Amino acid sequence: MHFVVGGAFQGKRKWVVEHYQLTKIAHVWCSGYTQAAFLPSEATAHTVIFEGVEAFIRRLPERAYWESFFQVWYEWERGAEGRHVIWIGCDITQGIVPMEKEERQWRDVTGWCYQQLAKQCTRVDRIWCGLAERMK
């Protein structure tokens, strides 16, 4: 699995499209900004991209759920040659800590989920101003 993280509007999507040459291969793109996440049984391609990880988490900020969800996709990717799962997350952990309890919980769970993805993924890149910095 591959985790791509960076600030809002820093070129994460464009970088992933170019890096994986997605215009040339079959893939499934699932945006947390407009869609619900799905399980591997619904995958119709060998490359699956989950964009807006923080938006998926906002709908259900429960660590246990996401730990299980990430594990299911980890196993799916390992289950056959040529499978790839790419996670794109916006860094929401910088700046002022929200006053509302729900917003703080979402932020905390998102940070925890990003740590889990960083552990599970074989590659982690941070995108800033369209440039990738390989972290793992």
C-alpha cells in the first residue's frame, strides 16, 4: 500500500495520477469528499485509490473500524500480483486545535489513522507544492 499525505491543494491528486500513470491503466478512484468507502469485494480493478481519507474518517471517527478497514485492504493487496491500494490524505493536524469535542475527536482519530497507514504502507510520500518527499 502507498500513503500520500500533504496539505490541502498541494497537488496530491495530480502527483498520484502522474506517478501511477493512471490515464493508461484501469483503476477505481473513490473520493471521500463525494462517496462512501467500499470493501475489496466491490473492487473492479487492480489499482484502487482512496482520496480524502480524512473525509471518510469524519463520517465514522472510530479507531477500531479503521484499523480493521485498513487491514482488509492490506490483505486484498497482498492477495494477488499487481494489486495496489493508494491512500491520499489531507493533513488536518496543523494549526489551531478545535474547541468542539467532535472536531477534536475527528482530528485525533485522523492523526491516529495516518500513523497506522504509515506503519502498514510500504511507501509514504508527503506532497508539498506539487513536489514529493519520500518518507518511507
